Amino acid sequence: MLDRCVTQVVARTRRSEGVRLTGSGTDPTTEDAETLWTPTAEWIAGTQLTRYVDWLAAERGLTFQTYQDLWQWSIDELDAFWRSILDFYEVLYDGDPSVVLASREMPGADWFPNVSLNFAENALRGPDEDEVIVALSQTRPDSRMTRGELRDAVARAAEGLRRLGVGPGDRVAGFLPNIPETVIALLATASIGAVWAVCAPELGWRSVVDRLQQIQPKVLLAVDGYRYGDKDVDRLDELATVQAALPTLEATVFVPYLGAEPPAVGISWSEFLSHEAEPAYTRVPFGAPLWILFSSGTTGLPKAIVHAQGGTTLEQYKSASLQIDLGPGDRYFVYCTTTWMMWNLQVSCLLVGSTAILFDGNPNFPDREELWRILGRTRVTHFACGAAFFTASRQQHLVPKDRFDLSNLQGMLSTGSPLPPDTFRWIYQAVSSDVFLQSGSGGTDVCSGFVGGSPWLPVRAGKIACRLLGIDVAAFDEKGYEIIGSLGELVIKQPMPSMPIYFWNDPDGERYRNAYFAQFPGTWCHGDWVQFDESGSCIITGRSDGTLNRGGVRLGTAEFYAALEDIEGIADSLVIHLEDPDGEGLGKLVLFVQLAPGAELDEAMRGQVSKALREALSPRHVPDLAYAVPAIPYNLTGKKLEVPVKKILKGARLADVVSEGAIRDPRSLEAFVELGATIRAQ
């Protein structure tokens, strides 16, 4: 199949031209992919997407019979599409929206230049009595908030920020976990036109300082610590170090989460909220900053990525409603920390009237079924999590549907890394046979997705169903030609409103341009390796800079890992391709495996590995060298550190290729440093 995929290049089109198909465009992986779920006519009729399409017919005179037709219109008529999102959701704003894109240049697109709005105002509208937050924690008892209670708390917190001298454009930072106070602080910051940023308290002080020091916050909100499972984690010493490293800090608000006595310097959360206030929202220009998200910082200082109030608001309305199918009455649970952009997406479900189910704690306490237990007891309708969690549940032979009441579950979203076909199948066998499952991919860079699912489309094992609406996403070869049916660079050919407005402390925009536009000027290049078929479905096989290239046969690492998943004794794996310095030959393909307890990388296991890779991929993808390591290294958002490991194996110093604070377990890289000299000598 690998050789067929490589030769199925059916479209080669310059970036300045429309796509011209020169063949059928059929991707053999699509035909071979097993259909696991097909939406019924009744299901489709009840989706938020159908509600939107019906509105387009009534208000715009537009009709669409297929998702592909709707997507094509959304990119062909980009201005009309995004104006329709503003109007369909009756977004609260001031000004004249008739000019949608004053400039289409990338970077530098200028969206709705004559419109002002406020993210928090839109997120908090609706009936007072609706339950909008359910908070579960291993540190304190569960809690709930209605919209009226949340609106009141946000108004009080906004007044607290004003008393501390915070105004539009000032930065407010959090050292906070996934709890209601963090949601309140974000919305309060946004409501007055200030700029929000947050770091999870499990981050080391150096990682927090590396992020927050860049943005010069005026106010910091922080917890004293937290409980992870049955272990108390005090963070007051780390907090003191962070405070000392932020010279612009004028005040700290302490949230007594663990129950420790707050330091003498600063104000308490209760004092912060002590003044009654009416809800008030500062409508700021569409392109004004809303929040700052940070890149993983795997190499060097994390990028401080600034997102706009307006672009984020429109993108989140579209994503939550039309792609995930969230609406009033739905209950959305995302397992994440506040450091990951998925937390921001979860808070954004408030825009469409859904309830956010927050969880702070160890997902494997008291046992490995805890997240599935939460789904049942909180009546979750939509669940999002990293692909690694779903695969781990499959490997642990869990059958959640037999243990918990998942009858309310309607949708599931897998992200962070590609979801293997076998895990797709496991979800329909062990979780629910009738659930809308989507595997998606996007990034912190846009705080959203590029490709994912649609409630109108079937679910196929191992496939990402579609391009997301309003996102002109494609695959380019190395010369900038668009390709279908073959692996290429994932690119965005037209602006999307949630692209960063800038990086902090990047006055001439050089870091921003180098990050996304250096390879194909004027076109966003994301750094993922993707293959589309003519229908718009795709597979993502990993980071393009980690691609395996053996004798001209290119392969994404995700396919490699999927081939090893069911070998008994292998808990995890990492593969690196070390090219020959002179460019001749196949180079060295090096496999690292993390073994399950009691397993051994013996000749029998090596034979199983060779057989699995030979049959699933090709003989060229059988590793030349294989080593057992104590742990596979990951960054804080769950991505394997393929590129840093490759640099280490080539002889680079550890300190030069990766920041310790960006790694889930810094000790996981020690084995690769030790093995580097041995591998280079072979």
C-alpha cells in the first residue's frame, strides 16, 4: 500500500492556481478504510450544521446537498462565509461588518476592520438559570455554577482587576489549574479588554518564568498547590520564585486551593471578589488581543502566540457548533490542563450554550477508569481527549460501556496525535456503537483545527473525515505544488480569522514569518505531513521534519508506531531516521522501545517487530538498530520528541536542542544521550 500511495499523485498545481485534477483522485486508503459509523437522516436533521445550512437557504438563498459542496463554498467565498458566521450566531458587536477582509495578505490579514466586540460578553449571554460549569477535583469537593452565578463572579473579578489598575491591553497571568476560578479570571480579563495567559501549576518554575516573563504581566492569579490523586503538591515556594522573576508584577491574587495559609503579600480570592458589580464589557477592535498561548518551547524560549478577540470568537462559534455539534444543553468534557489550547476550546463551548465539565486531578486515580467514570456520572454528551489516552484504554482492554452509563454520549474528539485505526475500532466496540467520533488536527498556533470531522459524514477507521469549514487547507510537495493522493506539507492557502495577530516581543514580525511562511511565502506551512484524497478526507502521519525517507519512499512516523501497537511487551516506541552524510544509501533507521513490565527485547520480539513492519509498511522500514529505553520522551502536550532526539543522536548537546521545562519527564532523554555515541559509531 505504501508504494501505491506514493505513486498516486493526481494533482500538481502551482499555489497561485486552482486545483486541476488529472486523474480520478481516488486514494486507495479511503476505499480500504472500514466504515464504522454512518449518520442517519434523523441524526443529520438534528445537527447544528443542518440548522446553519437551513439558515443559509432562508437568508442567503444558498443550498448545499453535501458537506464537500459547503466546504468548497466556504473557501471560494471566504468573506461571505465568515460574515454568515457573524450573522447566524447573532454575535454581539458594534460597527459596520460590510468589510470582512480589508487585507488578505499572510501574514497580516485584516479581518472586520470596522467591528468591535468582546469575547466574554458573547460567552456569558443566555438564561441565568442554565448550569454552565461542573467542576470535579481531587483537591476539593465537586461544584457547579449557573450562568447567572458565573456572570456575577466575572463582573466581581473584572471590578477587582480594575481596582488593581488593569485596563485594555494589560496582561493578566494565571498560575492556575483547570478550576472555575481560572474560567472566571479569563472571562474577567477579556471583559475589560485586557490580555490573558495561563500556566498550569504542575509546570516547573523555570518553564513558568520563561513564558510569563516575556509578556510582562501586571497581575498574577495563583493557587497555593493542588492534590494529584492522593498526593498533596505544595507550590508556594515555586510561586515565590515566579513572583520574584516578574518585575512588572503589581499584585498577586491567591486562590487557596490546597488550603495553605496565603503569604502576607498579596490579596485573597475572596477579597478580590468582594465588591459587587454589574456585568460590563469593553467592546474592543476585532483584531485586539484576547489571550496569549505558548508553544511547547521544545527548543529555546516558547513562542508567545497572540490571538485576537474577534478571530477567536468567530472561529470558536464555528468549531464548537458546526464541527463538534455542540449546542444548548450539551455537556462538554475535555481532559486537559490549562497549559494546552484544548482548555481554551473547552471554555469556548460557553459561546454556544453548552456546559463545560472541568476536571483537575490524576486521570488514573483511584484507577485507570476514572475518566470513563466521570463521563457516566456527569452525563457527558461530548468528550475530547488526547489520542494516547484512547489507545492506552484499548491496550488495557477496558470496556467502558459495560462499566458505566454512557447513554448520553453523542460525540468524541481525539486530538494531539493521529488516532490509530485499531483504536477507532475499539471505541465502537468498547465505548459506544453509535457515537460521532472525530480525529482532528490543528494547533496552538491557531487555537483550533484545520481538519477533523463533520456530523454529516461517516467515520472510517484511521481517517480524518474532512477539511474544516472556512479553512483552505491542502498538501504541497517540496516545490509548492498541490498534491492529492500523496504525502505532503500541510498548508493553509487563505487567511483564517484565528491565525495569530503577532508574537509577543517580535516587533518586525520576523519570528512569526519564519515560523510559518519561510518555506512557501504567502502560504501558511504548519509542519505536519498529510495526505488528502479527492473527497477531502486525509491522514496525518506526524511532523514533516520527522519524516522517514528510505530510498525515496517517504513515511510518516504515525504509521510506523501503529504497526507496532499490538506487539505484546511493547508499551511505546520512537523511530528516528539518520540520513547518510553524503546523501547516498538508506541511512540508519533506529527504533527505541519502552517495554512493558517483565518484557525483554530479545530475538523473538525483534522478529515480531521486523515481521510487523515488513507486512504493514515495506522491507525498507525494518529498523537497522533497535534499543530498549526506560521511557519515550514527550513534550507537555503529548507529542513525541522525534526531532530533538534525532539531534541528540547526531551529537548535539542536550541543552542546545531541548528546554527541560518543555518535557513531560526530563529524565526520559538521558538514555538517548548515552546511546548517541554508540549509534554514531555503527
